Amino acid sequence: MKNINPFRHRKLVGFFAFLLISAGVFAQTNFSGTWAFNESKSNFGGSQFRFAATTMVVTQDANTLSVESTMPGRDGGEMKSSAKYTLDGKVSENPMFNTTRKSTVTWSADKTSITIASTMTFERDGESREMKSSEVWKLSEGGKVLLIESTRPGPDGEMKITVAYDKK
């Protein structure tokens, strides 16, 4: 029978424990999927403006979050938009309306949610106006529901809404 060096055995167990813990610490939530708007789980905070995509297709890899959104159009048709965000803290630029939306994504400490902080600059009557907003994305109900908590300025102060999407 071969003798097992207890010191070496402890080193191997410690090494594998480190790998398992590290994998859990560095794992980040993946928001990929096809998501359908759920009005009953959403909260528009009394706002008369209920702008929400009816569906979103989200793809994510280690470096990028891509979002394809479909919204109702004014003519009864559909309006589609797309956005790409880097997940490394660098600024992403996406066209929106007649301007560019500049956004930075940051992960929560536990890697379970992201915050997308955005700025858009509008020109009106020769003046520049800047609008800042933020979105916190997180999964609930075991990853079956995507919640997007948005904060942006409104005419009567800060406006907060939560839009819920069910995974298809």
C-alpha cells in the first residue's frame, strides 16, 4: 500500500477549494435570452409615459451585452432598435433619437446585477441640454424574470420605473 503524504493531500484539497471559490466569485450573471414585457410585474410609478419594449433579445459574452428591442410604433407597426455595451467599464456609444447615447456599464460587487449609466446631449434652439439616466438590470424568480429599474429626470424631479420581462 502506498503512503499518502498528508501535507501534499491538504495542498491539493486547498487548491481545488480555491478554484471552486474563485469560479463563484468571478462568475457573472448572464442576461442572454428572449424577453417578453410583463405589465403586471412592472411599476411605472404613476407616470403617464409607459415606454417599454414589448420584446428584447439579449446576447451576452464575456465582453459585450447586445440588446435588440421591439417597441410599438406610432403607426401601429413595430419600431426596432439595437444597442451594444462593453462590460469592461469603457464608454459605449449607441445612436438614439437624433443623438448618441453614451453609456458605461458597471457590475455590482457580487456580479449579480449591472448598472448602465447613460448620458445624451440634445441641441435645441442653439442650446445644449444633457440628460442623464441609469438602469439597473437584475434577474429574479430563478432567472425567469429580468427587472430593469430605470431612473431619469422628470418635470417634477427624479422619475423611477421598473419594467419586468419574462423569459420566453
